Amino acid sequence: MTKTIKELTADKDTVTIRALIASVMAGKTNGNNKSNYLTIVLQDKSGTIDAKLWAAKPEQMETLKSGCVVDVTGDVIKYGDGLQFKIEKISIFSTDEKEQVKYIKSAPFSTDDMAEKLLDYVSLIKDPVIGAITQGLYEDHFEKLIIYPAASKNHHEYVSGLAHHTLSMLKMADVLLEVHPALKRDYLYAGILLHDLGKIIELSGPVVPEYTLAGKLLGHISIAQAMIAKKASELHFEDDERVILLSHLVLSHHGKMEYGSPVLPELMEAEAIYLLDNLDARINMIEKALDNVEDGHFSKRIFPLENRSFYKPKQ
């Protein structure tokens, strides 16, 4: 029986797994006898593992690409803070999308349930301008929004990750509204619902997501702001202050210019959205890092979290 990635342990037994190539990078060894090698990230629904194919053949360099479902045989070794798969044999099983999705992690909740809950939040927006823009954009883009990942890596980088991330922020916003009733509910909900909408254009899709040309050159923040402006124009709201404020919530949601926001948060709701977005993303990264860690041990270092390791308590 083929093991899942989560079941792999560092031992002396050779193992075989079937997995998706999430990413692959070519390199050359140092020294006089230089040879090609591939650094591969293998993925299935249970997790990912770094892998190395040493002395890679020219045909392997050419054919082993992101998105290939492969059968891999080799040894699992301890490497740094984690495990590494030392590949002895690798062959392509399939490149069909129907096969690829079997090895892609999905959100921990039903897509249909999340879709229903997101639309419930859209219906709670009472302001006619904010509500019409939000509802219009969700009607236009909902099919992609509920299946896209929230990123190509780091956080919520799985099927329906964008919906999961958005819904998690909305649930936290409900608590925040109870504690701080001065926050305007319509702006908070709409800003969260729309803050990452540009990712359906920034990313290529739910299977091995990559950045599109628009994603690389424009980024999801400016894409989402343009979507809001276009919808406002269609609805003849372009001169309304509420459109400016809604755009500001999206433009400022990364919180700092060095993190990609063209402006800093200058609305109370904008500050709240930035903090909720950051909190949900960071907790998701920690959860993922600790998932395969034994109790009483530390995770690998997480580069986006100041390169820190996190401890998993014994009880």
C-alpha cells in the first residue's frame, strides 16, 4: 500500500509514493564533475515534502514539471528541521487535471457550505451602494472565488483556500464588532469580502497555482481596486464617497507599503481588516508547519514569520 506524505518517516526502508509535483527547480552540483539535479516539492492531500533527484537525466530535466502526478521511489532522510525524499526512481503517472486534483489539499470545510455562508454575509450589508457593489462583484466572479486558493504558497494555498480565508476573517470580524461596536459593519464585511478578490486574476487557478502576467505586473490589490471602480461605474456610483472608502479598504489591507499596500490604513475598519487578514494568514501558516510535527518538538523555520520555529506542546 502506498503511503501518504504525512505517514513518511526517516528510516532505512525504501518507500514508494504517488504525489503531485508542486514545484521543481533545476541546479548544478559544484566541483569538477558538475551534474544536473532537481529540487522538487512533492504534494498530496496530506501535506508536502522536499525531494532531491541527483544526477538528473536530460529527459527528466525536460519532462518533470509542476503539475505532473508521479510515482516516486527512494529513501526518506532527516534533513535540517524536517524530512527530505532522496529520489532513486521517478516516473510520470499522469498530467490530467482530473488526476491532479486527487493530490491537492482542500479547505477543511465543504465548498458548498462556505459558499452559502459567504452569500449570507453579502446579504447582511444594508448600505445600498456598498451592498450593490459587493453583491455585483460576487455575482460576476463567485464560481472562481469559491474554488481558488488564497496564495500560491505560504497560507491557504489549497483548493477553496480563498473562500476559507475570507470566511475565517468574517467570523473573527463578528467577534470584533461585539467588542468594538464603533466599527461600521457594512464597511468591515464588504472590505473583507472584497479584499482578496483580485487573486482570481492574480493566480492561474486551484491546480498548482502560479502567478499570471497580470498577477506579476499588477498584483491582486490593484486588480481588486480596479474591479470595484469598474462595478461602481456600471452602477453609476463612481462619484460616491463610499466607493472611495471601499477602495481604500482594499488598497490598504496589507497594512504597510513594504508589504505591498500602496496606502496605509486610514479608516478604523481598514486597520481592523489589515490586522484580521494578517492574523488569519499567520495562524494558518503555523498550523500547517505544526501539522506533521510530533508533540514536544519544534516546526521548521517559517520564513514569512520572521524565520521562527514554533513549538508543539506535549499536552
